[in-house]
Amino acid sequence: MNRAFVMACVLASMMVGAGGALRVPVALANATGDGPPPAKMAESDDPLMVALLLIDEKYVAKPQLAQYRGMVGQGLLRIANAIGRSRMGMEDAPDEWTLQCAKRPVGRAFVKNAMASVEAVYQALHEAMALGKICAEGAPPPDLTYLAIKGMASTLDSQSYLIEPGKYEDIKTESQEAVTGELGLELEDHRGALVVSDVKLGMPADGAGIRLGDRLVRVDDAPVAGLSVARAEELLRGSVGSNVSLTVERDGAGAPLTLAMARQAHRFQSVKFQFLRGAVGYVRVVLFHGQTAQDLVTAFERLQALNMKALILDLRDNVGGLLNAAIGVAESFIPRDALIVVVNGRGERRDEHRSQAAVPPFTAPIVVLINQRTASSAEIVAAALRDWQRAILVGTKSHGKGSVQSIYPLPGHYALRLTTAYYVTPLGKKIDNEGIEPDVVVENKDEQLAKALELLFKNAPSLQGK
């Protein structure tokens, strides 16, 4: 028998509490062989270890003691809740956490101030998962690794989270291609509830029986309570033909309804345009994906063939997308080599993105429409055009989602989405949690387009008399 293991058991026996529960400090994990030595960690194919290293090395701010403690606390809580109170209890004292099997005299104590490194966090959660399997007493335990990582990520920020197995490939496909699997419904936030605001005729949601006013509760097994509209809509999309179940609450129904459907192929048209009265072009950018910049060029060619003299660029309800696509759109409006956005990363990292446009930019008057759902890449475009005095912004304050996320695959088909940087406008304004204030505030959505036309006709000499 391993001598270190024997010594650990002897030490552990000295810590049996009055109730007979065995309490083993987490520091004994390496002595018992339960965790890999720290030197081996970087070589691990354990998703928990890889996730910890990514957070430690890639997250926008290096974790400190408080963050490490938070990660352990949330990881332990998720594990204990998954095993269930009838099998495992958790005590959160000022100086330590304790996990205790309900039906066996076995437990673990975790000293909070000891959670000061990647190794300590890994060791604690690894021990907790091992204990969870003991407390489960033969019942099939849930995926404790997934739950531990999910708990850790929940302590970082609202845009950092663990991506479920299989979802990673869907996300890669969606961001790079214009053809995605869609359900044909739109959501809006109504007092914290995600309410169906539109159901497209003939699309899967329509065929499955989703109705206007339904309140979304779950997407497959994932609850949506507390999620933003953008995050929930991300869960709705997926690969063409993939199956999904939506659970909704409906007025008059006695219980939640679960409706199954398959995502349908849909050529996502990110740019829509029309020619308005008085030689004004109207372009709406719905989302920024790999084809958006080229779609905008096509729209411009058709509008300029009609002798467009001014433009309304509608970025309302645009929740973002690819940074490169946003840069490509901004290049259509500002001079070559002009700064579009600065990406500030960890430490002193600073990346400047400037226009590389090969053709002269559009120089006619522009009004940009924004609202509270204008986010991320859309905010970058709006801010760049305003900072370079190329547009007047009309509408309401934008969302304020000015952070960069990177997605890292983990062993076992997981992926970890982490905030890795923040956007700063050409004039040095931070976007995240602050948003972009419009030059002209118009609260009523129906009046925003009319106000844009009014400003163009008032300020653009080329439109006088149109």
C-alpha cells in the first residue's frame, strides 16, 4: 500500500468530528493520489484543468484570491446541488466550506484562504467530484465536471460561460456561414420574461404551435431565466435539421408546454435595403456575419444606381456578430487608415483596427438609428461613424456590450467562452456597460425613422427640394 496514502488516512482519522464524520482537508489530495501533481497540470487532457488554465491565462483579468475563492464556492455548490440534499450537504462557514455525505461518515473541508492558485482550485473541485460519486451511493451521478466548470465560469462575467457539448460546432458554423438552422421566432424582454414577439409563417416555430405572447422557459434542458434576449436567441439557432424542444408558459394553459421542432435551413439575410422618398437610401444591418460587408456593397451598388443622395443606416436590434464584419462595414464610410476601434486586452495588450478600404468611402450625409438592443459590433460601427463626424445618431442609448469573447474547445466536446478584451472607440470611450448615447434622443421606435428623414432633409443641401 502507498505509504503516503496510509499517512493521509492516519492524519484524516485525527480529524473525525464529534458526529463521526471524516473531514479531510483539501491539502491532502496529492498525498492520496487523487489529483495530478502541479507540474503535470499543463499536460492534462482533463477538461476541468484545461478550463482553469484558460481562465488563468486568457481571461481579460488575471484572477486573484477573491476570484479563485468564488470559482471554488460556485463549483462546490453546483456539485452538491446535483448530488442532492438527500445524499450530500454543503456548509458555507466564514473560513471554510464543508461537503458531507448524508448517509456516510465521509466529508471534506476546504479552507477558503487556501484557494489562491490554479492548483488549489483544481484540487478542491477534483476532491469534491470524487466525494460526490461516493455520496451518490451507486446512483448514476450527473456530469460533475461540466457542472464544476459551469460554476467556475459563472463567477467571471455575464458573457463568459461554458458551452454545452455539441453546441460549439453549431456556433462555428453560424458565425462563418450565412445559412443557419432557424426556428422562425423572435423574443423580447418583458419585465424579465423572454416573450415571443414574432412567429414567422411557415417556419418550424409556427408549425410546432408557438404563439405570440408565449413566455420561453427552457431550450431543451437549459433554463433561460436570467438570460439576455441575445443569449437566448443564440440557443435557438443551430445546425440545419437539428432537433430542439422549447418549453413555454402560455396564458390559460394549466402547465408549461413543451413543443418539439427541427431547425430549418434559412439563408440569413443580414442586410436589407430600400429606396425612400427624396433620394434617401435605407439600409438595415440585422447582424454581422461573414457575408455582411459584401452584402452591404451590393446594397450600395443598387441604391447608388438610383442616385442615392443620403443614407439611413439602421442598427436597431442588431446584437452584434463578427468584429471583422463590423470593420468591413465601417470601412464603407470612413477614410482609409482611419481608426475604427481599439481592442484592449489583458495587461498592456492593445490592438488598433484601422480602415483598409480599397475604394473611396461613401461621403453623403448619414443618420444611424440605434436603440437599447444595438450591441457589440453594431456599437463599434455607430461609434466610429460618430467619432469621425460621418453620422448623426438617432434613437435611444445602446446596449453597452463592448467586450470581446473568444471560444476555446475543451476535451470531451465542451467549449469555454471567455471575455478576453474590451472595445474602445476612436475617441477613447469605453463601450462596455456604458453604451453609446444618441445625438438626438427619440424614444418611440415608430418616430425614429421619421426623425432621421427630417434631419437629413434639414441638413443635407443635396436633398433640398426633393
